[in-house]
Amino acid sequence: MSKKRWWQGLGLLVIVGLGLFAYQTREVSHAGESITAVGSTALQPLVEAAGEEYTSDHLGTFINVQGGGTGTGLSQIQEGAVQIGNSDLFAGEQKSIRADELVDHRVAVVGITPIVNKKIGINNLTTAQLIQVFTGKVTNWKQVGGADVPVVLINRAQGSGTRATFEQFGLAGHQSKTSQEQDSSGMVRQIVATTPGAISYVAFSYVNNTVQDIALNKVAPTEANVKTNAWKIWSYEHLYTKGQPTGLTKDFIRYVQSPAIQKTLVRQLGYLSPDQMKVERDVNGQIKQLGGAK
């Protein structure tokens, strides 16, 4: 073999070796690592699905996703017990949370709608009627044009971001009457579907044909109406970290915020991407018009 060919062969081996090393380093950079995300059950389906897709592309990593509600998510991330706190609320809305210690990563917008048992025979209420139902002034559905069935309230647990959003923007700041409480959105839907006279509220992503969603003032609970704030019961979905994220946590959050996930998985699961919104809402509930929504 000529000296020239020998050097060419050696060069090729070096290039292939470096390429293989770089590939292996990239693929196993987080191998054996795991992170835990806890909190909002309204956000849980998205984080779970994104976690499954991320780990299938990054073998050896594990994304552990748990519910428990927004209050749990924010308190757990504040204490440093988990890597991500899932929240339906701005951290600044929770009095017990030191919001200045947390970093907000918005990943979606969720619409929330009242749902009722389908045998009630109602698909629209006024805001005033909804408030009367949840504060106990309406006790039978015949009082608002429905079946002669007692109202059965199913609330989300105290500390639930879904409950806080519903009471602020659906009940105009009124607090719901004390009633049965549930942590899980899936369980809420199941109870409403099987309990005569039941009413509650869930994220759009949990609505299916076993329950009836409710329009308010003849405005339907649709994504199009959320985008313009015509439907006012919605919130941002936040992934909170304690300080700036690093390592697997940073990579996973970037993955959830990436165009590939925002334009597919987020929308397929019944959420909106933040860049689809035509309005923006701040921590005080103030609305600002935006341009360029997609």
C-alpha cells in the first residue's frame, strides 16, 4: 500500500471514529438520568405524553409524572423535592409560594368548562345561573330549565389550579359552596357521567361524550373562543423550576416548548399553544390584545 493511501485510510478511520464518538456522546448524555414533574392534573396528559415521546428518543432517560394538583406542584418545586412543578396558575397567585425563587416556562393554554350529567337536559347557562348553582341558591335543575333532579356539586380540591381559575373567571370571584371534592380530573368526569344531577368543571381535554359541556351566555367552550377571550375560563399551563433548569430538566422543557411538540402533541391533546392566542393575560387577570396569533 502506498504511503498516500495509508494516510488517507488513517484519516478516514479518525473521521468515522470521531463521528461515532460524538453520536454516542449525544445519545447517552442523559442516559441513566430521571426527573420528576408533579402537580396540575389538567396539564398531566401533556407532560405524560411528551415524556413518553422524549424518552423513546432518548433511551435510558425517565420522566416521572404525577398529579396532585397545582398547589402540590408549586409547593414541591419550592421545597426542591422535584425537578418540575406543573401549575395552572402563576406562582404569584399562590400566597404561600415564593414566586421570585421559581422560573416560569409556559407550555400551553387550557380551556376549562362546566360539565353536567347528560340526563339533566341543559347545555347553556347564564353566568348568574352558574353562580347560583355553585353557591347553593339553585338546588334543583328545574329552577334553570332542566330536569326535576337535585343539583349535585362536584368540586376540585382546595389548592387546585383548575378550581381557582373556574371560581375567578367562571364564577366572577365567588367561592363555591362546600361539597364533595376530587383531586383527579378523570375521576371528576367519571362521577359526573354516572351521578344524576351532577355538575363540575374540567379542562377541555377531559371532555368526552359521557358528559355534557355547558355554554355560558350562549358562548360555546371552544378553542376559537378561548383565543379571543370570548370564553373567559382559561389559564396558562406552566412548568416551574427552582432557578434556571439544567441537564435533563432543561432539555425536556425545551422539548415540550419546541415547535414540533407545540404544533402536534399540544394541539392533538386539546390544548392551545401560547402563540395561538390573540390575547395575553397577566398575573392580575388583566387582558392585553396581541397580534400575529397562529
